[in-house]
Amino acid sequence: MSISREAEITAIIPHYNGVEILQDCLRSLEDNTTIPVKVILVDNGSTDRSVEMVESKFPAVEIRKMTENLGFAGGCNAGIRAADTPYVLILNNDTLHKKGWLEHLLDRMKPSDKIAAVQPRLLSHQNHGKFDYSGAAGGEMDIFGYPFARGRFFEHIEVDNDQYNKAEEIFWASGTAFLARREVLL
């Protein structure tokens, strides 16, 4: 991947401190994606050297410095408004990626304008082989209106045995990582 301003996807990464995790995330995105991606880092007032690291090691990343900490949702919204590509990738600053993951998401979305967003399976970095608590394999809603995630039942986290490899409709996508049509988010 080239972090590029000529792309059809803009990755929005809201960030507040954590220079090491941010560097790992950007490097992983760069190493595991072959398509051009524009990256907007929305810095929520970091007090470490995150911004300086991005400026020196990832000069193509556009940095939006917020005057106050807008939190995750506020940072995402600021990035979405700044994006000018048809697709927006919302991405946590502590994510690591597998080869071809973003290409797969884009290939899934492109054929149908009825697909508003797609999410990859989210695996835990700390508990290898298990789904991540933050969104696992996509979100559902039970008959009482309570949200839950495939691969997670309350505190029980499933082992990934490829049981969620088939693309299926979900009710919600985790903010950890999802690709959406920018027009839908706006």
C-alpha cells in the first residue's frame, strides 16, 4: 500500500496518545494493503510525540489537530467530514492487519450499492486465536433490542475456528475497523 492522497478509501484514525501503538498500526496498514489509501489522523490533543512521529515517519498522512479532545466519535466525525473519497475506513489506532484484508472489504462492497458498510473479523491481539471483545465477527440485535456480537456472548469469547468466514448481513459494525460508503456516514 502506499499512503496516498490519490485513493478511493480514506482511513480515519482518531488518536489520543500512544505513539508506539499508532506507529505499529500505520506500519501494519502500509505493509498489508496493496491499494492506495489516504490516511487522516485526527489527533485529539496528544501530549506525547505521536504527531511528530507521524510527521517524520509517515509524511503522506494528513494530520488534523483538534484543539480539544473530541473523543472517539468526535474524532471520527471530524475525519469523515474531511474525507473526499467514496469509501471511509474507520480504524482504531491499536489495530494490526492481515495481508489483503482491506482489498477484501472493498471487493465485497463495490458490487452492490445496497451495502452500506462491511467489517472484518476482529481477533484479539492479547488472546491469540480468540475473537476480540470489541466487535468480534459483526454485530447483531436480539429480539429485545440488545446488541451482541458474533463470536462473543457476554464475557465468553469464542475461539476463531473459521466459523464466521462466510459473508453475512450484520446489524451493526464495530468502530474498531469498518469500511463504509462516505455518503452514508455523512
